[in-house]
Amino acid sequence: MTHIVSVSWGDHLIFGEGDGRLATPEAVWRRMKHWREELGAKIVHWRVPRTQLEGRFYRAKGYPRTQEEREQVNWNYREIVPKIAHRLGMQVYLYISIFDEGWPLPPKRVRAKSYHNAMHGQHITWQSDFSRQNPEYTLVDRTGDHRQWGVMSLSYLVVRAYFRERIENLLANTRFDGLFICLRSQSRPAVFADQFGFNEPIQQAYLRRYGRDILTEDFDLQAWRDLQGEYLSQFLREIRTDLRKRGTRLAVGAARGDVLGPPLGNTTLAWREWIQEGLVDELIINQNSSKCPSMWHDLWPMHRGYGYLQNYLDGHNMPLLLEHIDETYAPVVRAPNPAGVRLYVARQWDERSEEAEAALMGHPAVSGLVFSSFRHDNPKAIERGNWTA
């Protein structure tokens, strides 16, 4: 059984304590040994903090730069983290998100009454340079008037090229064993699940294929959802080709089920095709965009959205986890699987439970579990129930 530890390094740097900040190579060495010995982790997913990406922080007047400054370190994580992991006999994957490009600081009246919660970026936000300079590539609704900030449409070749270049630059001259692409998003949820996804390439592709204009005519919703999912699969094919050139593995993390789910809509997750085509080496299910994996704060308590075909938040059209694995995932993973794709289950949003974990580990289709390093390393912060004392 190979477990994974998921490291939201920015959370550690900003809100961690002592070695739990992971602010020095020595602290990383000590904590990584604990992850190996106490969590049974053999793989590390190391998330790139926003200060390491090309982007801009926005802050309301009077709010300090404390969080941004605490993320700064004077050592090269891209060189040192793989070196530490390999010395401990572990593998390490670079962890990136592709639906989390951030947003401008909303007006004060919006932040005061309609925001995700009182501490998670209410008065300080971040946005990538690419998103800020190219707002037209952000997911748009049918009217063209509303965008889902932070979520770029993969229907644009230039957007896929942007992410491929980001990944190439981050992996260049490193010894990361793999890449983990997370499909979670901190962006504000759609008001209804089929609100976004009307960008021009999708409109044109649907018109060519089905002869209907999704902006002005009735159309087959499921065919439109599937089309959006095709662009995600195409992106994975392109990334897979890039990674094979360097011998780097690919893992993808998603919510349970066949759609991206809250906050991203009913876009089809063609995970069966990913396994059958060998597009991924590992598929991680049971991810949750609604709750912070480190402190479990509800990110968007006022904005849930509705109309999802499957919704992991309220269980709509979703079997229980073990039942879902047994009936849906296991037949695909255990069928002819030439690429040997492995299935993992995320546990960052669940209390530790020997009974539950034993049941999952005992399932023949499950290769391992994923745990949160922050929750393991910072018990005092967890006990306080808040980021700061």
C-alpha cells in the first residue's frame, strides 16, 4: 500500500508553526521523515505557492502583506525538495492547479456581504498575470456578461499552451518524479451548474458537430457537457506527451463521479477514457473544492449553486464511497488496464479513522490513501480551529 501526503506549502508557510511551517530544508527533512514513518507515505505532492507563480496580489487599503511575506523563502524548493524525498526513499510530484487562476479584489460592498468566508482571501486576493491580461479566456455564461473568475477555458489552444509552458518551466532542470494536476478550484461557484462554458471555441465546435448555436438555439445539454469534457481530456493528452519526453509520471485529482461538480459545473469527467488510454498513471478521487483541506473552513458558505447531475456536497445521485468504488471505479481499474493506472482515495477532508481507512485499504481496487501534511504537522492550529492565535 502506497500512501500519498499532500503538501499545501503555502498554508504551511503562512499559518504553520515551528517545523510545521516547512520554512527551511532542515524542517522539510524532519517532517518528511514523519510523513514516511507515521502516515506511511511513499509519495509527496508538493503544491506550488502563488508567490512562486507569475501573478499579482490585491489587498484592500489597510491590510498588511503578512501572508505574502511569510510565503517567501531563500532556498530553491525545486532543487531541494526532490533531493530530500529521494534520500528518504520517497517520490515527489509537483502539484499544480489548472482551475485556480484567481480574481481581482471585489468592491468593498461585495466583500462585506457576499464573500466565501471572513478569513480566506476576503480582503486579499491573487490573480495570475495570464488571467488578468486575458480575461476573454475565462469561462463565460450564455449572455457573455458574466465570467467565472479563476477558471480558464481549456477550449482555447492558447490556454492549454499557457499551462503546458508553466508546467515545463516548473519541471525544467528538476528531479520531480511526477506531476499532480488538481481539478479543485477556490473560485466562486456557479449560480447553477450549467451556467458557464459558452466560450467561442465551444460554440463553434458544437455548431460544426451538431448544427445548433448554443447561444441562440435550444441544444442537447449533455452533448455540450461532454464537449467541454473533451477539452480537458485533450489537455491531458498534450501534457502526457510532454511528460513522456522527460519520463515523468502524471496523477490527476478530481471529485467523485462523472462531472467536475461544485463549484465548476456539469462538465463531463471522462476518467474512464483516461484509464483506458493510459493518459494518467494515478487517479485520485474524493476531492472537495468547497472546504479548505488544511483547516476545513467552508470556502463558499453563501454560494453553493444548484442543478448538478452529481453533487458530492449533499450526496445527490452519489452512492456511499465504498459502494461507489466497488460498483463504478473498481470494474474499470481492475478490467484490462494495460497502463497499470492506480486508484487513490483522498482523505484530507475526513477525520482519521482506523476503521474507515482499513476498509478502503482492504479494497483490491485501491492503491493507497492521500493525507494532509498540514493537518498532521500543525495540531495546535487544528485545535484552535483558526489560522492564527
